Amino acid sequence: MIDTHCHVQFNTYKDDAEIVMKKCQDAGMILNIVGSQQTTSARAVEYAQKYDFAFATIGIHPVHLFPTFVDEAESGFQSRQETFDYEYYKKLAQNKKVVAIGECGLEFFHLPEGFTKEEVLAKQTETFLLQHKLATEMNLPLVIHVRDAHQEMIDLLKTLPAPIKGVIHCYTGDWTYGQQYLALGLNLGFTGVVTFAPKKTNPQPQLDLLEVVKNVPLDRMVIETDSPYLAPQAYRGQRCEPWMVVEVAKKIAEIKNLGLEEVDKLTTENATRLFGFNR
């Protein structure tokens, strides 16, 4: 299987990265290791060069545009404030193992203190457009991060030439937004979130997501883990690892009434077509 979005170069794996990578290799996987700013993008490329089954995506995540404390259940950290260095990333992108630009996008879940939402949106938009420019120049797809900002992202994407080559990473929106992303030419990426049970206090978001999985065309979906985050339900509370992507495939097979092997084949074909893993 292909995990189209993982972060095995992050510090949470610093003591056992080789063990995790060996487990993925033994499982016959392909990994797309995704950067979030300069150092993790460079490390993604290093991993891709070291392991023949690994590829890299390079870019700057919107939380790194401002100093922000990010408190996720799996890993809390203080984000660095960086400015997108076009030439730095262009040089990295010339490596043949780099398959995409990102993850880039809009993030309103973690808002930095001392800035208005308008200021945050302006900076994130400017940086996203620079990364879109680089992706276009290098003929690479985009890996797009969207959190609490679907309408703003769709409005932004509609200003760009269509179709847009890329994926909405860790899609958790509803089918109304999903259809709009698909119409723009994008794919939808699904993580272990699809395996979660609906929250008793607010089940609708999960029910909406499962509707998306049911409706998305078979040739427009890819699977991912976003490891170390979002471990599937079977491993909830543990650090997520790329080999757990099989749980995402199992859930998709269940929802779409397909065999696991068929989901594996379809999502592998989709990911290879999008990212060119056979290069």
C-alpha cells in the first residue's frame, strides 16, 4: 500500500525511525514523506534518498508562518516562524525523489496570538500562492492542508487556473465542499479519521465524512496516515505509523462495499498517477 502523507522524519521518531522504516519496507509499502518547513522538508528529501521506497514532499505548513503553540493530542510543539524561501525550496524540488509541494494551505484552527484572522489569512494566502507558483514551475502536484477554512480555500482555489493537480490532505469536510474540490480537479486524501466512531455529543461531522467516502469517485481518492498523528481507531492513543494505513483501506472497503485488495489497487493507481512514484 501507499501512505501518501506521513511525517516519519519528525522528532517523535528520532529514536526508532529505522525500525519504523524497516517495518514499512517489509510490508512492501511506498511512503510519501511530507515536510512542514525548511528542516523537515530537507529531512524528507534525505529519507527519500536513503530509502528506495520513500519519496518526499517539500513546503511550509501554515502554522509555521507565525509563532504558534500547537497542542495536538499526539505531540505538542511551538511552531517556528518562517518565511517561504522560494529559491531554497526550488533547489530542494530539483531532487528526483521530490514528488509534490506542500503541505501548504490555510489553517484557522490554530490561530496565533496577537494577529487578526484577516492578517493570518493574508499571510497564509500569499505563501500558498508562492507554493502553487513553485509547483507549477516544477510541474509537481500540491499537497493542500485545510483546517476550519474550507470556504476560504475554495474561494482561493477558484482564482487559479483549473484543473488543479493535487490532493486535499486529511479531508474531513462534508460532501458539499468535497464536490467543489473534485470539480477543481483535486483528489481527496483520507486518514484514520474515517475509522473513528461518531461523537455522541456531535455525530454529524463524522457522518458527513463517511458520506464523502461513500460518494467520492473511485479514481479520485488516496489513503494516508498523517503519522505520527491520527492513529486509526484500532490503535487509538498510540503513535501513528505508516503501516497503519491498512486500517484506512479496510474502512473504505467496508463503506464502498469493495474488497480490501481492490481498494489497495485503486488507491495505489491513483497515488501513482498523481505523484509519479514510478519515477
